Amino acid sequence: MKLNTKLFKIVAAASIAFTVLFGGIAEFTPAHASAATVSASSKASKIIAKAKTYMGRPYKFGAKTGNTSSFDCSSFTQYLYRLYGVSLPRTSKAQSKAGRYVSKSNLKPGDLVFFYSPVHHVAIYIGNGKIIHTYGKPGVTISSINSGWWKTHYATARRVL
């Protein structure tokens, strides 16, 4: 048993050293974190950063996927996630069935959050109680999930990363 523990420590140390040597260290990740977690977190950061480049972009119901001159809520999420290798259905209702359920108290950046009942709106959770999405006059905007209309109409969330 001691040999396995010693071998694990050696492999873990070598892995960290190799990562720092060849990949740099953008953020420290505990040795017990899975590669999938790191990958999902990195992908979420990229999706959110790209979404922010569209701030103020007009809302248009039924906007075609891939069209970046205007978006509706689900074309926005579908477009952004597709850029990073995640295929989502076209409508918010269909997107609300993708991935796996996540409770509001366990949201992580990159999770999709849905509103109304039945679902008619989707947004991207960006952390700290904030979402980025598009609707009406503001177009692509950031809102608080814990106040006003968004708080009272929250329906569910899904983790797709």
C-alpha cells in the first residue's frame, strides 16, 4: 500500500512539473481535480468572454443560428456553445432538456439557466449571481438572477459542459 501512495505522489508531482514546464500555469488546480472539470471551467470562461463581446447586440426573435448581427436567446447560446464544440438544440425549450439538471444553489459559470414555465428563455450563468443573455430592447445584456423578473421567473438549469 505504501508503494502505491509513493508512486501516486511521484506521478502527481511529475504531472504538475510537466504542466508548468510545457504549458505554463494560468491557474492553480488542485491535484484531485479532474481533467474534465478543468476543461469545462476553461471552456466556460471562453464562452463567457466571447458572449461579452456581443454586449448590446440587438435581439431579434427567430434570428438564424450563426447570424451574429442579431440573436434571440437560444440562437445566442447555440452559437456560442457550438464555437467551443458543444452542440445544443435550437430552441430554449429543447435546450432545457440537454445536459444534466443542476440546482440553482449549485450553479457554475457556463451553466444554462431557463425562465418561464413552460420554458421560453435561456441565459448563461456567468457567476456571482449574474447571467448573460439577450432579450427585447437591451439586446445582449447582463442581469442579476436573484432580483426582479429573473428571480421570480427562474425555472431550472442544465449543465452542458
